[in-house]
Amino acid sequence: MTIKRKYVIGIINNEKISEVNNILHKYASLTKESSSHMFFMKQPIDPSKVSQDVTMFTMESESDEKMDEKVKDLIDELEGLNTDYVLRDDETGKLLVTVGYGGQISIKFDHVESIPKGTFEKIDELKSLHTDFGYCKGFKPNFRPLEGVSVANLEMEPEIIYITADSEENLFKFRDYVIQKVMEINPTLKTKFALFFDQ
């Protein structure tokens, strides 16, 4: 009897997406690429304008024991890519692999009277920032007000930037670097940092 299990993998470094998917195709009987927009933001998206950085896939095996071995072999091969990713059993919700060093920076507009033109464009540029010691990801919230007009009476969603690095030391250095860049955009913006799984 053949058993099937469904999994989801989220790839942090966009440059590694094709390499990760090439490995998945060796193990999976079915794959479907998607975007982390689907997981982080509930909003309509244009698939042509976002990275397909999440892959849902199904693996088949003859027994639970052999499936566990197959998953272990997959993880061992993915480790050879030296990149951060999140792997989840889609049926149980159990995280099998998590980002080693990651967190999120929330950008809040609590004390901003109006948003200067170009602010959101600069924030979006930060959300795709890649450096030698860290990566950013981030997506547009469901609502953004017009720039250049008063937002004093609006309840604005925070902008979220997800960051990851290759060590705890670099994570905090990268956090400080990204927050500094936010302050350069507008020093009246407020930021809050939280580690993944500690929010």
C-alpha cells in the first residue's frame, strides 16, 4: 500500500528557488509553486509580479518508516545548498525545518501626520534587500493611504519586513542595519523587532 504526505517549503533566498525545486522534483510525485504572499498576506496578487518562493509538494512511500527516511534524505540534500528554508508537514502543521536565525521588523505609523511621497516605494525596496549577511522579504499590506495627505485619523496597518541571517550575531547586525535604513526614509516612523516563534 502506498502512503502519501503533503509538505510545504518556503525558500528565503530567491536566488536558490530553482536549486531547491530541482531537488524536490527528485523526491516528490507532485509539486505546485506558489508565493509567500499566500501565507503572509490575505490579498489578491498578480503572480507575474511576485517570487514563487513557496512550493507545495506530495511525497509517496510504502510505509511511514520509509517516508520518514525519505524526508530525512531530502533534508540532508537541501542542507547542501547552504540556504535557509522552512519545511512543514502540511497535514499535521508540524515544522520539520525552521529558519535558523530570523525575525520580523514592524514599521508603524502611529505618530506620522502625513506620509511623504516615495515613502512606500523606498520601504518596498527594503523588503527585497539582499546583503552578504542577511536577506529581507516583505509584502504590501491590504491597505495603504495616499502619500502626501493627512493620515492623522487613519488606522494604518504596519509594514512588515521579514529578515534572516546566517548567525545570531549577523541577525542582530542586520536588524540594526535595516532599522537604520527605515529611519533614513522617515525618522518619525516607529519600528518593533520580534524573533521568529517569539512573537
